Amino acid sequence: MTQLTLPDIAAQAQQYALPLDWVGMCGIAVPVQFEGRTAAATVDAGVSLVDGSSRGIHMSRLYLALESLEHQPLTPLAIRQLLADFLSSHEGLSSAAYLRLTFEHLLKRPALISPLAGWKSYPITLDARIESEVFHVELFVSVPYSSTCPCSAALARQLIQQQFQADFAEERLDKDSVLEWLGSSQGIVATPHSQRSSAKIHVRLKRNLLALPITELIDRVEASLGTAVQTAVKRADEQAFALANGQNLMFCEDAARRLHQSLRQIEWATAFKLRVEHAESLHAHDAVATSQWQWNVKCAV
């Protein structure tokens, strides 16, 4: 029996000799190794197609190269090598390689007071590319937190003052009676509104980092805001959380400025963008603030 050669349609000439910026695949399921655990990741992988006479790229070569992510820790060096493999497998066809990797980063967080702890999941995206023989890598992370409106807090305090005047207008103040009043629903007639909020951070990393500073970045964001959402709690933790909110009253502008100042202190980033979103409990819309530093400055990473 004659062995037939399998047709290679991609090798055939095509009608329009036009280069393409990006050709590849999106939504590839890949396990990655990070901080000693395996995470289920989704990958977009592609290369440029500078040879306009070629009909297409070798997508299977990109797909098979991703297998390297299964067997080694996820580091900038591993990502850089993977992109280099993309290019070496498309020599003569491509001059740039791209990778977007998304996964959920799990961190076990302790309660504020009690010995309880629980897991929190943080959405992570890594964007990496080699263009003009220069390696770039950028890190995205979303961090949830609680925000209490300063205006609402001031208005609530005023109502409490008015109620105090009404209840003690004709009485000689007695410490015990005032203390009892403060602990009653009659005394605390109003409370400020809080909302679950999110800080979306986009950082361009410096070159030659040995590790991805994902946990360090999350820790810095949560410390800057002071009101990270909690996992397992007892009443003592809930009370401590209420105290933290009261001591960290924030408009979205306040949160953005806090984060900007904190991110300026990190040494492993060349630029950043940030966006904070306060999912209003008073309004049917969200309050948003953004800020950036050095983002429009071109820099080799």
C-alpha cells in the first residue's frame, strides 16, 4: 500500500502577502507551579507573523512548548525561556512572542484577633513578551478590601450627637448612664455605610528578577489600605474589623492616593497603574479612582 503524504495546507502560498501583529491561541488550560503549589491556569500564547508570504504559524509548536510550565516553578526566567522557545520554533516567521497567563493565587490569612485562619483567592494575570529582542513582563492583581465613607461617618456622628442632646437635655450627666446609653441601640441611632471594594494593580517589573513578587505586592496593598476582607472570624475579629474600618475612613480618592504612595516605594517595579472601585451601598453606581506612575515612559524590563 502506498503511504500518502499528509497535506500541509499552511505551507501553501496565500493570496494576500500581509504580515500580522499577533497569531496564536487563547484560553489554553495549563497547570503551573507557584510557591510550592499547583494552580490551574489559562494561557494565551502567540507570535507575530512578519513573513507576509506565509499562510500561518505552527500553533502546535506553541501548544507543546507550554508543557514546560508543568515541570518547573513559575519565574521570570522560565517565562523568558518559554517565549524564546516560541521564537526559535518560528525562525524566519516571527520576530515577537507573547504570553498572557491567568490563575487564582491562594493565600491563607489569619484572623485579626482569634487563632482562626482561612484561604483567600486573588486573581492574577501575567503579561509577558519579547519584542525587538527585549523581554517585558507585567503583573496584574486584584485585591478586595472594605471601605467606609468618611462623609457617612460624619453624618452618623452628628445624628448620635443630636440623640445625645435629646436624651440628656434635662439630666445631670452620670458616667454609668452615659456608658449604658452608648451601648444601646437608642444611643447609636446611625451607622456609616461601608462597601466591599477592590484595588486593581498593574505593575511593570524590572528585568532579571529571580521570583515573581506576587505575594509581596498583595501584602503591600492590604497593609496600605488597612481593611483587607477577612476569612474565618469570631466576634472579637469582627469587632477588630469594625475598629479598622473606623480608623481607615476612605473615599476612593483616599484609597488611590494611599496605594500610589505605597507603590512608589517598591524597588522591583519600573511603572504602575492602579484603579480602585468602591461598590457603593448608598448609590446604585460605583465610585472609581485611578492613578499611574511612569507608565508612558518606555523602559526595558
